[in-house]
Amino acid sequence: LTSRLPAVGTTVFTRMSALAQEHGAVNLGQGFPDFACDPALPDMVADAMRHGFNQYPMMSGAPVLRHAIANKVAAIYGHQYHPDTEITVTCGATQALTTAILCAIHPGDEVIVIEPAYDSYQPAIELAGGIPVTVAMTLGGNGYSVPWDQVQAAVTAKTRMILINTPHNPTGAVLREADMQALADIVRGTDVLILSDEVYEHMVYDGVRHESVCRHPELAARAFVVSSFGKTYHVTGWKIGYVAAPAPLMVEFRKVHQYNVFSINTPMQHGIASYMADPKPYLELPAFYQRKRDLFRNGLQGSRFTLLPADGTYFQCVRYDGISDMREAEFAEWLTTEVKVAAIPVSAFYRQGKESGIVRFCFAKKDDTLALALERLARI
Ligand code: PMP
Ligand code: GLN
């Protein structure tokens, strides 16, 4: 057949995890925890199975879970989504993002993507026949930031959507109130939609507040907001998340969703809904990961890596120009095979493979795993 995605190969995460396994490297590449989730969570899922929650749920998601999500979002961000018409449970954030793009983008529509960008965005835009228009983040003394004047300059009559991601993978950057104002200024008076990837919403450090677009009524009125239970509850393999959007957008989302997956597995939805009754797990997440971030950063202080700021997510980016002038992919492979610590080249998050001499480590690991990695990284 003629490929719909001729430029796409196997993802960098899959490749680096395979290389790490082959070489017995500590895997700080692909983002996932190496520790167990709270055992109460799988117990609640098992209970749901035993209590007979095993047939198709509603296409939009189990009502108990949609209510739990709406309540959580309202409590934290002060925006009330209607659980029946404005929230849909999805197969992870990935499916939510792709479905939002497929339901909104017509052939020839432009979608502004801020790079470095998570790898699923641009292929999804291309499958819809859309045109990704990239704007590169600026890297200064305070880390990565979005040059909103360049985003504004990228808007044309064909722009249909702006895709944002905060806290940001891979840079760890966190958008602030001023960023949201700048975004609002750009879209005001246009019909441009916003797709906001907020899968790391509960991983923001040093007391900084997560600026969900739904905190901002002007933005929420035109936004799909996406999150993932995989990140929040340490269960990336469960592949369950959700999208929230105003009812007219959700009508279109569900038209695609119902013929893409129809619905997401029932017992997990009931188990997660029960688990969400207690807000502690997500309220404690910033402190939990901030400690790991600090442990990892402190361990790298004496090394030849230069640390970039890490305000959110479970990723730490580092410059390695004090060590090597290799290209990022080559350096990440060398780290994996020779130093036995896997990392992800940040160039993989740029369409044109822009080189910055920076790689990304994931610190969502047991303290022992981080200690072993740090011992190896400090020896370089
Ligand atoms: N967006 C971003 C920025 C991510 O880092 C990830 C997880 N790697 C996803 C979306 C996908 O989330 P999920 O595993 O729930 O599909
Ligand atoms: N989001 C994860 C990361 O950035 C990877 C998920 C995947 O492998 N698709 O590392």
C-alpha cells in the first residue's frame, strides 16, 4: 500500500527502551515509573470486575467516572464541565489527542504545534489531512519558553487549531498566567480551537500553579483539555485518560470516538472512579516527584552535565556539551550502550530534528534506580 505516513518509523521511546534492555542499561529514557502503584487502586478495579462491571460501558464513559472527573476539575480549576455532555473517557491521552484532531481538522487546515513537541501530534494532524505549522520554543537562562509573538505571526486564515502542552514534555516547562493571556490575545475574535495536552497537570513543583486552560473561561470555551490517569496514578500501561470540552465540540469528538474505540474498558473506569473519591493521591504528587527531581538534580550537580530548569513533568533535560560534541541521537545511544543509562534525544521532538546538544532523563524511578544511574553518569 501507499503509506499515509511515509516519514514515520518506530517511535524513539520504543527504540530506546529496546536498546536499554539489550544492553542492560538503567532506563531513564521512555517516561514511565519503575515502581508500583498504590495497591488500593488495582484492588478497586478487581472489586469492580467481581461486582459484575464487565460489559460495555456507555460510549462516553461510565457515568461515575465522568462525574468524578467533573468534580475534580471543578474543585481544582473552578470550571464546571457537564459530566454527561462535556467529558469523555478515552484510551489514554494519545487517543484523546488524535480523536480531537481528527474531529476538528479538515484537509488543508493548519495546526500550530510548538516544538519540541510530543511525537504523536504531527502524525495525527497529517492523518487528518492537516498541515502542522511549527513554532520553536526559545531556550534562555530561565529555560524554555513559548515565543507568543511568533505564534501570533504563524496564524493565517487557514489556522484551525493551536496545540499546547503544559507541563511540557520534554522540557519540563510550565506555562504561567501571562502565557495564557498571550494565548487568549491571539485567539480572541478568531475561530481557532485550542487542544491542550495537560497529562502532567499534577506534576508542577516549587509551589507553581498549573494553568489549565479551563481556568480561563475565554480559552475553555474553545478548548479540548486532555489528561491521563496513567501519569497521575503511576499506571501508564492502563491506557486510560479523558478529554473535556464544551458540548458542541464534544458532540463532534464523540462522532469520531464511537467509531474509533467505541468505549474504554468498564472495570477500570469503575475502579478509578472509586479511587478518585480521595484527592490525596494527586494532591501529594507534586511533593512526591519534587523530592525525586531534587534527588536527581543534586546527584548531577558535580557531573559534567549542565542542568536545565525542571519546573514540571517527570523529565530533566541536560546539556552535554561539556562531555561530547556528538549529535543527540548518537550521544543517547552511546549513553545507553557504554554508560548503561538510557536517555531520549530532544531532537526527536522536532520535525526537522533540530540539534541542541540536550537529552532528556525520566526521574519517575525508585530512589535506588536513580542512585545507580547517578553513579554511572557521575563517572563520565
Ligand atoms: N502527551 C504527552 C505530553 C505525553 O508525555 C504522553 C505520555 N508519554 C501522552 C500524551 C500520552 O499519554 P497516554 O499514555 O495516556 O496515552
Ligand atoms: N510519553 C512517554 C515519554 O515521553 C512515552 C510514551 C510512549 O512510549 N509512547 O517518554
